[in-house]
Amino acid sequence: MQFPLKQVIKTGIKVELDYMHPQEQEEVRALLNLVITEGKTYPQKQPLSPAEFAAYWLSQDAFVVRATEQSSTQKPKDILGAFYLKPNFPGRCSHICNAGFIVQPQLRGQGIGRFMGEAMLAIATSLGYEAVMFNLVFETNIPSITLWQTLGFEIIGRIPQAAKLADGQVVDALMMYRALC
């Protein structure tokens, strides 16, 4: 695949999707820690240290969506969203990948997640993965569930009371799956 991939999101901001550069790691870690602190979509309870972030997010392939031109709220090259892509299981099951996605809170619902999701499917296929599986999509994360279903994912399982959200709510988690070939 040729990187960066370019697109214009709903707000008219021109963006590019590319491999994360080392100098972007701290900005992505800060965004992930913001999402973790929100306590609605990721299983971690505490913000990740640089070493914890590297072990979790950087173990295989990591990508970012950057603004490529200035808007009223974004300056060029700001990180608008990010995702990782890695084997979900070791060895004989490593043909099934997993990915995790984050988007700046003020830009959710603007098409960044769909851009990353569509790109992830193409990238995963180009890297030789045969399927994608999400292990823990919290049932209250309706935007993600809706997005993944529109991209061909099926709910293949439910883990009862899997997540204790920051507000004290206990919710089920869904396992979602899509074959790539």
C-alpha cells in the first residue's frame, strides 16, 4: 500500500493516514490516556506510562490520522486519531488480527473512525491477515458497534458484566469478527 492515505472528513478538514512516527508517540499516548480516563471504551483503569504504552500500542503496527491543513480548531499535522494493528493470538492463530482505535473527543462522529476502519481492513489484508477480531467492544459503545457492523463485522459472542465503567455502570462486552478473505 502507498502511504499516506488521504481523505477529507465531514468538517472539510483534509487528513492523511500514515504509520505513526516516533515523535508522535507521546501525542498518541496522551490521547489514549484521555480515552482511558473517560472510562467508557478501554479496559485499562489508569493512564499508561511510556513503557506500558509501548508494550500495548506499539508491539506491531501503529497508525495515525493527521490534519494536513489548518482549520479553526486544528493546526497542520495534529493527531486526530490513531490505531494499532497486531495479531490477536500467537502462533497458529496469528492470522487473526486485532486493532484498537482512538479519536479526539471533539472530532468524534466526523468520519475519522470510518476512515481508519476502512483503511485498517485494507492494511490488514495487505499484511496477510485473514480475519479481524475485536475482543472487548463494550455494549454501551454504540458508535463503534454501528461502525463495525456497517463494515461487515458480526457479533460472535457476549461476555456478561465484562466491564466496570468509570461511572460505576457494569456492562457486557461484545466480541466482533470479520473474515478478510
